[in-house]
Amino acid sequence: MTDTSWTADLTRQSGPKYLALVRALREGIRRGDLTPGAKLPTVRDLAWRLGVTPGTVARGYQIATQEGLLQAVVGRGTFVSTQSRRMGPTETIYPMSTRDPEAEEGIVDLRSPQLPDIGQTEALSRAMIAAAHDIGGHYLEYPGLKRDEYCRRAALSWFSEYTDFDTVTADDLVLTHGGQNGINVVMQCCLRGERPVIHAEALAYPGFRHAARLNRAEIRAVAIDGEGMIPEALDAACRRHGGQLVCVTPDAQNPTAGRMGMARRHALIEVARRHDLQIIEDDCYTAPVTGLASLRSLAPERCWHISSLSKSISAGMRFGIVVAPEGMGEAGRLTAQHSYFGLSRPVTDIMTRLFESGEALDLKHRAQAEMGRRLQMLLQALGDQELGWQPGLSFVWLTLPLGWRASAFARMAEAEGVLLRAADEYVLQDGQAPNAVRIALAGGVSEERFRQAIDTLKRLLERMPNDLLV
């Protein structure tokens, strides 16, 4: 399909040009000027037509793709998402998968970890049936600030393996619709002013920047090394830009799989205290317990520890837990109440049963064991490469050999039926992406298909990039 002749008049839009472009794309789809499957102009072509920089168009395309408006196809271009349709004045396009696994047999998706079914479906079914038998008049009431206390008490068992969480109580917990929702709740609770500043690792979970954008915050990249965020770089960033919040993933840095040592943790907290920063400690990947003290235990007055069951039990349940700083639990729950009136009663009933029966932790351990087997398969095949990994963690960071570019490798892998995430998906703002890719462990496919996917990557790595590019 040839490029559409579509263009936009950004002079009628207020605010930054890249956001004006996103709004223009929405309007074009709503009016039917842009139809599903239509190919958009290249970044340089549209930038020339609009009289803006290519970076402005690239950023607008990126946001529109994240929202599900557009679909980027490696090596082919950017298209209006085939999941989109003409919208009425008040309708919105929600992000959806751009691939149909059943329609595209042979594709192995290693972009996000896929949980194996090691008993979750049966456990959830039992818990749902038991919860259904207890439905009563309380289901007719709104969930209030106190009405989820029974679930918060049960959820404390999720942290029973952490010896430094002994002083945490149900009053410290905020229940959320998964980890991403937890990040949003914390930002809503902590950020003040028209354009607050958030600091995050230069390579970071994309959800941090999505949440920052929703909260009209400016996010600043801070340099990292093998242990994560560098305290001296954070100090310099705070002196230059100020800041209210810093986001870090100390136990299983996403995407590099690095781990922050104790000296680094203490140094980072010292900087946070010096500049009065609140801390988001992202623990959603629930790496096996390391014995290292959490940031929440080292800085209980300012650290928000975020956990989730999405990477270990069920992504579909949308259940997350925020451990608020001391004395801030009620403030966090009040923010959640104002946002979504708390979790629905069926979710809290089901999760309470999984926590109280001990099945939640058991399923977590079994999922980690299965991911461990997949990890060993990957390490046996790619062990001669430069890899970042941890036992029990569900992704691996592959630094590509000299000559490879992450985008080229991802494109070649996709052509062979294997989907990866290139490093540039984790870069904040205009940062420089290393030539690396993240490989997630696919627990949702058979071991044979997973092995074939890894063998495909191995064959690609054994060939020189110049032999593949034409």
C-alpha cells in the first residue's frame, strides 16, 4: 500500500507539536480520513510537510502507537491500526494486540513474559466458585476505604518471605489494578504543581513514562550501570532539574536484569533524602528473594514498594499491592478511592482465598521454577553471548555482537517468526539506546516451540550482519 496523502494543520492545535500531531491523528481516524490499514507518510516526509523536526513526528508516532492508534511494522512502515474503526465524538481507541496468535501460527512472541499454566486456572476457578457462594448484600455497596481490609490482611502473606517486611501492616497497603495502576496511584498521590519532575533510569520500564505523561509530569533520564541508577548522576539531575519522585527497580532492573548492591542502595537513599525525593521501588517482576534489604525497609519514610501478581500468577486478574511509606497508607487508599473506588469485591474475594490458602505463594514458586527451566534452555543455546540474567527471572538482556544493530536484529528475528523488544523501547526521551534486545521467556508456548525460537536467534547471531542485510 502506498503512503496516504494525509497531512495535518498543527497551527490550530495548542501545546507541544508532537501532542498536537497525536490529536490530529485521532481526529483523522474519527472522521474517517485515515482508514484502518492505511500507510502513513515516513517520519521525514511528514516532518517536511508539517514544517517540524523529524524528532517531533517520531515522538508523535510513538505515542499514537502506544495508544493503539497506529501500528509500526518493522521494515515496512507505520500504519493506521487494523484494530481501529471510525469513532463517534466520544469514543476512544484502546490499545489492543496488533497480532492474532491463532491467525499467525509459527510466531513466537518473546516481547513480554508469558506465564505457563502451572495450576493457576484451576486455583482461580476454585476461588471463584467459593467466592460466588458467599455473595450477599455487601455486593450492593461501594467498596470503601475500610471494606478491603480483609484482603489487605491476607495480602501480607505475599511478603512473608521478606524478613525486612516484618513491621509492615495491612494499614500500609494499597490494593490496585496491577502494578501499572499502582505506579499511577503513587504519582497522583505524590506529585504537585503544573509540571512536576520525575527521575527514572536511562533504560527503564516504559510504564514509568506512560504514567508520567498521564500525570503531566516531566520525566528525566538518569545514567545507569550494571547495578542500576548511579547515585551521583541522580544528584546532578536533581541539582539541575529539581524533582519530586524517583523510579527504580533495584532487584531485577528492567530491561537489563541488573541488581543493585547494598552500598548502592544506601547511596541512592542518601541522595533521595538530600533532595526530598519520594521513591517508587518497582518489584513487579518478583525476582527470587535475594536477602538484600528493600528500599522500603531502608527508607520507610519515603519509599513506595510496588508489587504485582501479573508476572507470577495471573496477568488477567489485574491485582497489585503498594506498600506505602509509614503513615501514608490511608493517603494512598484515599487516592485510589478517588480514582476508582477501590478494587471490585469479586477480585478481593478471590485473591483473599488464594492468599489465605497459601496457593498464591505456591503458584509463584512453581512459575519461577518453570521459568528457570526455560532460562536454562536459553543459556545453553546462547551462553557464549553477553547476557544479563538472574535465576528465576523471566527475561534476559542480550548485548549484541559487534556489527549488529538492535533494530536490524529485531527485524531479522521477526522475519524468522520470533518477536523481541529492542533496547530503544526502553530509552527515555532522546537517550542513546545500546545495541541490545530483551528476550522474554515464553511460558505460554510448548518447550519445543520455545527451543526452536531460541535456536533461530542463535543462528542469526552466528552470521555476520552484512550477510543478512541487502
